[in-house]
Amino acid sequence: MNLSLLGFSALAVFMALVLTRRLSAVAALILVPIVFGLIAGFGSGLGDMMLEGVVEVAPTALMLIFALLYFAVMIEAGLFEPLVRKILQVTGDDPVRVVVGSAVLAMLVSLDGDGATSAIVTISAMYPVYRRLGLNPLILAVLLGLSNTLMNWLPWGGPAARAALALRVDIMDIVGPLLPALGLSLAAVLGLAFFLGRLERRRLARDGGPAPAEAEAAATVTVAPKETRNLWLNLLLTLGLIGGMLSGIAPLPAVVMGGFAIAVTLNFPRLSEQKAALAAHGETILMMVSLIFGAGAFTGILSGTGMIDAMAQSLVSTIPEPLGPYMGPITALLSMPLLMFMSNDAFYFGVVPVLGATGAAYGVPPEVIGRAALMGMPLHALSPFIAPIYLVASLIRADVGQLQRFGLPWAILLSLFATLAAMATGAILIPS
């Protein structure tokens, strides 16, 4: 039985089912490897392979569950409300400050890792200001998308977790060395915001401000402000949590579990309050957990049957030997078009394991492949296969096609800049 052919067929079927939405990602992650494992003749051992994969991803699942719960508590406790008010106060009516302020707000709100929440909070706060001043709302949408996808490099972001799961490595081994490149990339977004703000200031000076009717209509979907509780304690707790995660003082699951327990008790001491505060976030957390354990079953079967190794050997034979050690930069470049047209699940669970095994054959550590696989995330913000882009387009009353045409050049440039920054800081290794 040709395990390489079966492996590639399994990936193709998985990606086709996910992209055409014939099956949910969770169902496809579980059913596809079972079917192809049976075809390969591994029927009696598939259960053990699935459990081995699930056990391997359990620490990451714990970390993500409690990280999401923690930030859900912070949102409900109104941690970000004073920040929104302060940014609106500081930006005033200057186009440059408004555009840069919207980028800063998007970055900070994106700490919770949820694209929909970030979109609603950021656009609800800034879109009326854009309308009142006559600024192009596509700028707000693009800065939001670029900021959010970069912040998803953090340990509790979905893409970073998927890369770690797919490659079976510790998530901090991927994220830690990327932090300098992340800082540079976020600075690049702020630089882009300043540049676009200057362009808007000149345009408005040339063409005049918005029509009075448009200024009066500056309203959008709004979210009722949260009651701010224990602001300074929550801020210190959040900074301490992030510091604890980055320092490695304890295993990540232990750090976030402890942080959540303190946060929920501090802000919502009554059980009824805790239930009400967390209920709105239950669906997101449940889906994430299902995906994680489904991914564990998927990679467990493909690894246990030898399909991933066989696929990697096939790829190794097709890559010219001089290019093999450059699998890090190659993966980064591949991630850009693939993440534009594939879902996160299809790319990270379907493609990245094969790239990781191929890189390993040339001595490229899997952590490097995981970091490189994140470089295309700015382009993923414009993917037609994700729900947030439709939410954002509706909130700013724009067409998705308009948003993609306006944002694509900036997303490509940011992905290339992030790749160069990661290479310059040593996160993506280049053979000397």
C-alpha cells in the first residue's frame, strides 16, 4: 500500500470537505483519517493512535480553554472600556491621530484572540469618528485585520496553537523567538497607519470634509459599554499573566488556569454572576476545544500509520537538494497564497505537518516551520473563507470585494516584512 499516495489523498479530501463546507472541520478531522487508516489496513490500531494524538494535544487544549475564559472575564469586567474612551479622547479630530489610534485600539483589543469580538469593539468605537471626519472606512477595516492576525501569533491565538498542534511542539518554542519580529511587524502597522492618515489628511484638505448629512449619519452597530470592575487589579493581573506565560515560570496550562481562577473570583464572586458572564463565550470555547482534540486524532492517525513520513519522503525527493535547508523561508512564502485561499484548519492541519516533516529531513527544526507558517496570516485577514471579513464589511457598510482590493497590497507587504523581520531576528533560520 502506497502510504504517501494515501496520505496526500487524505489531505486533499480533508481540504476539499472543509473548503466546500460539506463537513465541519471537526467532523472532517476525525472521519477522514479514520477512513484512510482503514483503507491502509490499520483498523485495529486506529483507536490507540487517536488517543495518543489526543493525549499529546491535551496541554495545549487546557491552555487555550483557560486563556479564552480569562479574556472573556476581562471583557465582561470592562477592562478595555477606559482604553477605548482614552483613545477617542486623545485622537480628537486629527485624521492621522484617529487612524493611528484605531490601529492601537485594534492591537490591544485583539489580545483576546477572537476576531469577531475585536471587530465589534474596534469598529463600534472608531467607525462613527471615521464617518464624522470623512475618512475612508476601508482603512479602519484593513488596519483591524492586519493587527488582529499579527496578534494571533501569541500563544492563545488560534493559528499559533494550530501550528504547535500540527507539528507536535511546545507552543512557546514557536512563539518565544517570534516576539521581536512581532514587535517590528506591529510597528510596521503603526507606520502604515501614520502613512495612510497623512494621505487622508491631505485628501480632506484638498476635497473638503464630509457632507453634513453624512456627518450626522455617523452611527453603526454599537455595543453597550461594560461596567468597569477592578480596573487596576485586572490590568496588573493581565500583565502578570502575560509575563508568567512568557517567562516559563510554570507550565502554560498551570499559569492560565491560576490566572482565570483569580480573575473570575475577583470580578464575579457569585456563582450566578460567573455563569452569566461566561455564557456568551461558551460557543467559541467549545468549538476551539473540539477542533483541538479533533486535530489530535487527525495527526495521531497520520503519524501512527506512517503517512506523514511517507509524504515527507516524497516531497524531499522533489525538492532540489540545495533548496532543502531553506524550507523555513520557502514555508513562509507558501503560507501567503495558501492562507489567502485556505481555512486555518486546512492549512495548519493539512499542509504544515508535511512541510514540517520535509524540513526535518533537511535538518530544519519543526519550530522554525511553525514560525514560518504564521507569516501569511496578514493575507488570511482578507480570505473569503473566514467569517470576520463579512462581519467587518457589514459593520463599515462596504463590499467584501472593495475591502480585499484595498487591503491586498498592504497585506502582501506586511507578510513580506514580517518574514524579513523573522529572518533578521533569527526566528526563521537561514543557512549560513
